[in-house]
Amino acid sequence: MKQLYGVIGNPIGHSMSPDIHNAALQDKNINGQYFAFQVEPRHLKDAVNGIKALGICGVNVTVPHKVAIMEHLDEIHESAKVLGAVNTVKREGDRLIGYNTDGDGFYKSLVKVLDKPISELSILMIGAGGAARAIFTTIVRREPKQFDVCNRTPEKAESLIAAAPSFQQKRALTLKEAENQLEQYDVIIHTTSVGMYPKTDAVPLSLERAKTGAIVCDIVYNPIQTAFLKEAEKRGLTTLDGVGMFVEQAALSFKLWTEQEPDSSLMRAIVEGKLGGTQC
Ligand code: ATR
């Protein structure tokens, strides 16, 4: 029988998850299909019961259900517990287990461009939302030299860094403060929606003071080459685009469900083909 998978969110029409997962299923010769399900918040509980009743093997979970779905699941894996959010559900018999692969997905894409261990790196993150929390929590476990967070609303940066009480090398900053001290950082990670289609000219802050050789990451992937990454490239900095995180979090979900390692370069090529290096 065909193995069924999917993603639940609202809206969901522009999701590229079906494209990359269906390609990976085909590539691995798995008799399966991945669908996008638009689920209204008032139907979330019924949708979760539907996963069980219909025997769906696994789903990804996206905005706005990542937190709300938790109370409807049978078990929350540590990866999702520490973030308070689920992006992957796996069915095991009659039980639904919630995981989160966002932080590890970003980390997997980041290590590919690092030439030093995390312990030697000073990192700045821009933004303090859900994606930032996943990245902060995952990287802090690897004990970087310093990990500061700046945000438009500084109180949110404060509460984000407070979520890792045992890690001391951290500060919450305003965007201006971060911009003025940018030469301190080896890695700059942008996690807000600034620069996302259709407002593609916007940048979160100026890279004028960035250190030579710094790595600039943007988790926005539509467009792939954001204005922030363009500015970084113009200054000769190393860049990491958001397709890496999107593909790696998907690859980790795929592995949880199928116990097979998908070809992430195939998944990446599909995203690049769809976005065409620009926006859609
Ligand atoms: P996600 O789950 O995708 O991370 P989120 O939890 O809504 O989304 O978080 C959005 C982040 O983008 C926040 O850090 C937000 O800043 P505030 O905390 O000040 O709201 C940031 N953000 C969104 N739009 C922004 C803008 N125009 N300028 C600066 N930061 C912005």
C-alpha cells in the first residue's frame, strides 16, 4: 500500500515541501506520496485525528500550527520539547510523536561552510522569533565562544537568551548596537522575514562594519539571493542562503519517517528550479 505523508499549515499553497519530498520518495523507490493540507486552526484537532485514522505515516507542521499541535499529540520528543514547537510528526502504530528538525537542519547547513569549530566562533543572530529560538537552542548546545541576539523588539531578544540559563557567553542587543559592533562576529545569522518576497530590497542591518572573512547566513529563501546576501557578497564575505536550512530540515524529517537518507542536492536543485534564483 502507498505510504502517505504531508504538510499541514495555513496558508499552504506555496509550500515547496511536496515537490522536494515527492522527488526524494521517487528517488529512493519508496511507494509513497506527500500532499499539502490546508488546515484551519479550528480543524487542527480533527486533522490530527485524521492522521491516525487514515494511517498517514508522517506530516510536517508549519505556521500557524507548530505550537498548537503539541497538545493533540501522544508524545513530544526532546527536540521539540526544548523549543516548545513541532515541525515533524511521525506515526508509530497508533501513537503520534512530535519532533523538531529546524535547528538541526540549520546546523547541518551551517557546518558545511565553517572552517573552524563552533567553540572558536562569535555568532550574532538577528531576530528572536520561532526560527531564531530553534537555531539558538541548537547552536548554544555546541558552546560557541559568544552568541549574541539582536532584535527590533529587544525584550524578545532578552527572553530568547534567557532560555539557555547555563550558557553565559551571550547578550541581547538592539539592531543599532549590533550594527555598531559587527566587527566582533565570525558568523551573522539573519532569521527575520526582512527581505522576503515581495519586499526584496529590504535588509535587516548594514554590513558596513562586518569582519573580513565573516560568514553571513540568511534563512529567507524566497528570493534565494536576498538583498542582505547580495550586500555580503559585494563585501567579499562568505554567504549561506536559506535553501540549505529548508532542505536539511526536510531531509531530517524524511529520515525520521523512512529511515533513509534522501539526496539533499536533488532537493536543493528542485527548490532552485522553482525559484529560479529569484522570487515567485
Ligand atoms: P518565525 O517563526 O518565522 O521566526 P516570528 O516568530 O513571527 O517568525 O518572528 C519574526 C521575527 O522577525 C521577530 O524577531 C521580529 O521582530 P519583533 O520581535 O520585533 O517583532 C522580526 N521581524 C519581522 N518583521 C520585521 C521588520 N520589518 N524589521 C525587523 N524585524 C522584523
